[in-house]
Amino acid sequence: MIDYHLHTARCCHAMGTLEEYLTEAENKQLTEIGFADHFPLDLLGFEPRKQVTMHPEELPVYMDQVANLKKQSSSVKIKLGIEIDYLPGTEKQVEELLGKYEFDYIIGSIHFMGDWDFTHPVYADDYKHKDLDEIYHRYYELLAMVCKSGLFDIIGHIDVVKKFGYRPQSNLESTRLEIARILRETGTCLELNTAGRDAPVGEFYPDRDFLAMCHSEGVAVTLGSDAHAPEQVGRYFPEAVDLLKETGYRELAVFEQRKKSKQRL
């Protein structure tokens, strides 16, 4: 089993050493893990209200630490990933920056609408003062842009806009079907992210119906805990595997040097 979404203390909102994450993976008998910490927003010319990514000078140190951990691990295969925020207008910058580094995979995620970090608990109350239909419409609009950019191998926590339990009045099924088809057409991989179970919404990203829709459209899937502490590695994976199988999945996508292959569930 794999866990492709592990963070480090460098992002300023996680804890634990890389070795502790590896030990937890060994204890849970995972065969492969991937660190995918937050790419420095400074390099994209964006300064959030709260620091939520590593600083630029930490990026090479992060990469070296993962490389060193690879040498120490014999039972668990370790991959070097990165999670990059999608910010409209920075596509060319991201493409140029990614050309400088050698990652096994790149997760594209959306955490910001303008300067609002809609996934941060500090700003969760902002939902109460906004039009939820407009928020969801904009989120899925950005999601389509992420997929079509061709910059990312995996889409992170695809419906994270639901994180704090706020739901729109409008029906999103046609919009979600369009996203599933864009994922298939662009060859972008979906992530079943188990962190949502511990969020106020209390369910995985994506939910069962969205996951089944993606399977029906032929979208590849990978698996991630979005761990921000060692004990979160592989959280809820038995339930996640059952859900994947119930919705038709029999394989997980795995990556090496940005090339995708398959692994049986």
C-alpha cells in the first residue's frame, strides 16, 4: 500500500521528523510513501496572510533530506513529491520552476481564492459571510484550470472546498462530471485523500459519488493521508481501500520521475 501525501515540519503547520513518518509507515506495513510538502509560495510571488509553505532556501534541504532517507530505508520505497498551489496567472512561472527540480510526482492543489485561504481553520468563519454557490462555482472553475494546465501529475483533495461542512444550494453533478472528464482527457490522476475524515465535513476527498464518477470516466487514482504528523500516516486506509474497491477501482497509480505506472490494490 502507498501513501503519497506526507508533509514535514518545514511547512509551518506540521510536526515530526521524516524518520518518524517512515517508522509509522513501517509499522503500518506500507510498501511505498511519498513526501509532498508545500512548495514555497514566495517563489510564485505570493505572500499569504499566514505562512503555510516552506521558505525558498528550505527547498533544496527538503529534497536532500528525502534523498538521504531513501538510502536509510530498506523495507519502504520512498518517493520525492511536492504539493504546489495553483494560482491563476503563475502557470509559466510554475513550468519554469519545475524544470529546475527532479520530483517523482507533483500534486496540484487549490487552497486560495484571491488572498483567502479557504482551507485554513482561522478563516473558516468567512464562509458564513459569502455566497456558497459563488464559492463552489469559483472553486470548480479553478479546478478545471488546474487540470487543463498540464503542470501536475495528481490533483490534491479534489473537493476540499467542502472541508468545513458548508454546502451550496445548487446541484454540482454536471460540474463534477465535467471535471472527471477533464481529468481523463488530460491524463491527470485523482487522489483519494483521507484527511477529510478528520475535518468538520467528516468524509474523504472526494466523496463516494464523485469517486465512482471518476472511475466510470477512467480516471486513475492514487492514495494519500495528507499527514501533518507521523501518527496520521496511512490514516483510515483500510476504509479507503474498501471504498476504492466498492467504486470499481482495482489499481493505484504510482509515480517515479514523473512517469506513471500501476499497482494492484
